[in-house]
Amino acid sequence: MHDLFARRDDVIEDYNGTKVADPYRWLENPASADTLAWVETQNAITSQYISAIPARAKIQARMTALWDYPKYSVPVKRGDRYFFHKNTGLQDQSVLYRQDTLQGEAVVVIDPNTFSEDGTAALTNQAFSEDGGLLAYGISSSGSDWQEIKIRQVDKGTDYPEVIRWCKFSSIAWRHDNQGFFYNRLPEPGTVSEEDQSNFSQVYWHTLGTPQIEDQLIYERPEDKELSFSPVITDDGVYLVLHVWHGTDPENRLYYRKVDSDGPFIRLLDAADASYNLIGNNGSIFYIQTNLDAPRSRVIAIDLEHPDRANWQELIPQQEDVISFVTMVNNQFVVTYMHDAHHEMKIYNLDGNYVQDIILPTLGSIVEISGKPQHTEMFISFTSFLYPPTIFRYDFLSGTLSLLYSASIDFEAASYETTQVFYTSKDGTRVPMFLTHKKGLVLDGNNPLLLYGYGGFDVSMTPSFTVPTLVWLENGGVYAVANLRGGGEYGEEWHRAGTLEHKQNVFDDFIAAAEWLIANKYTNTSRLAIQGGSNGGLLVAACMVQRPDLFGAVICQVPVIDMLRYHKFTVGRYWVSDYGNAETNPEHFKFMYAYSPLHNVKEGVAYPATFILAADTDDRVVPAHAKKFAATLQAANGGNNPILLRIEMKAGHGLGKPTAKVIEERSDILAFLFDRFGMSTKQAS
């Protein structure tokens, strides 16, 4: 077994007098022969282990069957056409269609399945011109955040010759006269140092039918290289607005100028003292959702003619529940609130007067919404743990919500239930958790249970639908989602309580969820698995390192693991507002070093069975984190539980991943859990 262990080098870094060993730093180089050989060995061992699990084939067959149902996006109306995405069931990528009426014939606009042989090129960005005749669309390859933008004439089905490159997290804002669009991009690789590759954001104007080299620079701030700019044009076509952001920091700024002006941008909001989301405008009145002096959010109006704070008007004050998002349709505000981590919808007039509630089908989430101020209809996509994403049309004239596209799926949803419980964390904080399982579940302390969490970046874990969860439920599993601090479930205070020096609260909340589930006889340690991805990968890694005795299995996906060096890779610097920077700030170093999973693995401890998953071309969270964690755990592990690493090839952080690859990966994860917990696939045959 010893050829499995990675080579240890004697790299030592000094952090203000604390010497920190980094023996596996060589694994940070993805292209070196040593790294490639080690990854190949790891993948071979993992593949051998997983393929030997008897349930594996049945799990994949059942998952594939359940996955094979039509999936729709909300229709988006532009001009007199509707556009929507549909996946017939098992297509690697969803296809974009247009239709003249909601009942009319659907015509293909773009089929991304034709972009590549293996389905790894995806349609990842799209912006229609105001009349719906032109479409700027981004293509991402192998899951990369980088994308190339092309422009299609919707009716002819042909593309303009130019290709726009060096785009990442790019916004596209068409001018209403169809002459072209504004967009943001990053420097061409090679023109800046590697660590500046996601700095120096610039806004350009692109004239339709001309090469990118002729694009006109509209805005940049090289002296403040970490600021990013996303252009939007207001619905009336009058104003060009720049949403100015700094990494994942929720505080942002708003600048604007008239679309037809080439004068300087007016810095309407430039203090970066809160989050400001432009909802829409009515002439010179800008409607903005903000958490300034309102951690659970409110709606204000700013008149550009009289922009001083003294003249701001509060239209919808902060309530008990957090405002998730606000959109303007039918010249009214449609406000989606989050009540204990699930959504509720209300309509208000533009003067802030309440009109009515829109009653949703069950406790769940609104995942998509479309509609413009001038429209009298709105489309929403609604989902929950047992409720596949379903498209509804809301008619403002009659005040009715009607079903547009439902998802028929071969699953007895009526035999299962979702409930919400509240438990107490270490410091007394009340935390919500969703539980989904078969009705009449016996609380004998012996059910296999999968506990999922995230806890960061103001992201809320509202109810969501996934096919693997159904396969888990069918085989007697319980699925739990804990709404940890660090998320946005209860507003900005809840988010802040899980960041920087308070990050340990997030781990405490998750550990307390596990302890509550055991104390209340849902499961026991040997049948309790935890799962998380990205920041959630950090979560499960930190929890297993702190409490290896508490969990029977750990699923750790695309994780952030090395908290001392994470900011040095790709867009890692975007996360400093949540995590901190151990390199430049000695105070940050102390609390980050205290929980950093890589630096808290202890020699000789029997760690739970662990399955670490990452992807070779992930340019969001580099796979070096997963590799270094696997190498460290394998060398230190004092027990017999497997520590497996699976590095997916030609895949990224999850963006645009083809269906076939997703099913393979999720089948491997469930097979691992079935094997650890001695579960048979009685229902999955």
C-alpha cells in the first residue's frame, strides 16, 4: 500500500514566526509528471474500489431512469417572442428554443450538444437584444469559468464572424438600437502576471459585426485593480449602470451615465457600505434593494436629480423575514421573502403599498423568475425536496398562478415528507434544518442519514430538488439540510456570524446538527454521512478533522482546504471578505490556522471513511486543495477506513457539466455510502 503515499518534501513557510510545513506543495503543480502519475494512481485505486461495490450498477441504472424526465427553464419574453431552455431528460446540455406564443411551435435557437463530441462545451451566458432578434451567448469548455462570446441572428440561425474572448463572470448589456453591447472582461492571459489574471476588470463597447480588437474601452480602474464592473442597461434603454463589486464581498457600488453619453460615470453610490441591487427605474427614480441600516433588506427610491441621502425614500421597510430578491413586473414590485429558509412571494405597488400574496404550492424555493416592468405576466420556476422544478405563469390581470410545464417523474412523492426542525448550536443560537424521509419513519437510531450543509458567502440553502436524493430516500435514507450561519437565511447578521474570526460558528452549527440527529434517534454515528461542496467541502473537512468520532462517512466535493494559501490560486482572492488573508494579516492567520483542515490533520487518528472529489480543470477552486488533503489524510490515518480521491478529467467546478458525467459522479458517491452503511438496493432493482 505504501506506493500510494505521496512524496513528502521539506517545504516550510514562516508566518510571522510560526513555521508551517507544506510537504505536498509539489501537488499544486497540476502539469508535473509526478502530480499526473500520483493522480492516475489515486484514480485507479478509487475506480477499483467503487466498481467492486455490488450496488453500483443498480444505483446508476435507477438514477438514470429517474433523471430521464423533461426539464424546462422559465420562458423569457423579448419583443414578441418567448425563449426557454429544455432538456428532454438525459441530454448532456439543455437546448435553447424560441416560440411565438406559449402554445406555438418551439424552434431550436442553439443546441450546445453540437458544440463538442463529449458534451463538455456548455452554453453559460446569454443576453438577448431588446427586440429578441439578436443573442450574445457564452461558451465554456470543460467546465471553465472562462468563456468565449458569440452573436447569433435568432431568425437566420447564423452567427456574426467575431468572437469576444477573455470573459469571466461577464455581463452583456445590449443597446436598445441593436448597434452592439457593453460587456466586462479581464486582461488577455500573458499581459499581466498570473496572480493578476482575475484583476484589472474593464468595460468595453462592442459594435456588432466588427472584430474584438476594435472594441472601445469604456471604463477601467487600474489603480484599484481588484474592483470588477458589470454593465447593465435600464429597461427603458436610457441609463448604462455599472455594478461595481469586490470579490464575494456583499458591499458594492453603483455608477451610471446616460447610454448615449460619453461623459464620465456618475458615482451614485461609492462608499461600499452596504449591498445595493438595482431593481429598475421610473425615469430618474432608481429603485434599489439594500441592506443599509437593514440587515434583512429593504427597498428604497433614489432620485438621480436629488441623490443626497436626505432625499432617499424608503418604500418597503425591513420586515421580520429577509428579502431574497425583488423584481419589477406589471409596474409593481414582486418581492420574494425568505421565511425560515423557504420562499414566500408578495406584490407591492411602486409607492410601497402591499397588494397581495402569491400562494406557492408547498414549502419550497423560487429558483428562477422572469418578467419585465411592461409585462402583465410573469414566469417562475418553483421547487422543493420532493417537488421537481415546475414552471408557473402568473397573470397580473386575473391574479392567478397557473401551471405551464410540470415534471412527471417516476417517483412516489406522496409516500415521503419534508419537515422543518430547529435545534440549538453550541453558543445557544437557534438553527433550522430540513428533514426529508419516508412517511412513518421509525426513530430507532439506525437509519442511514445524509447531512448536507454549506454555510458561507451569504448563500441560502432553501429547499432544492436532486435526483440522487430520491435514490437515497427510496432505499431508506434520511436527507437533512442544515441552514448554518454564514449563509443568508436570516440576513446579513446571519452571514457575518459565520465569516472571518466567527467561521468556527459554522462548524459548530453543523456538528450540533449531527448531534441533534443522533440524540433524537434519527441515526447513529456509524450510519451518519456528511456532504458538502466548495465552501461546503471546507465545512465537512473542518468538521471531520475536529470531530472524527462523530461521522461514519464524509463526502467532500471540490473543497477549499489550505486556508493559508487558497487566495493565491485563480479567483481565490474573491473570498477574502469571508475567510480572511493569513499571509498579510497576523490576526487572520491565527483563526485560519486554527481551523484550516490541511493543518489540523493529526497523525494516528482513525478518520471516517472519506471520499474526496475534484476536477482537473476547475478554475474556481483548484484541485490542489483536494490532492493535498487526500495525501495528508492517507499518510496520517490511523484506522482502516478508506480515504479515496476522485479527480474528474475535463470538468470544472460544476459549471456546464454534462448530464452523463454528473450521473457517473453521483452514482459513485451513493455507491460509496451504500457500501459503508451496508445498504442494499431493494427498491433500486
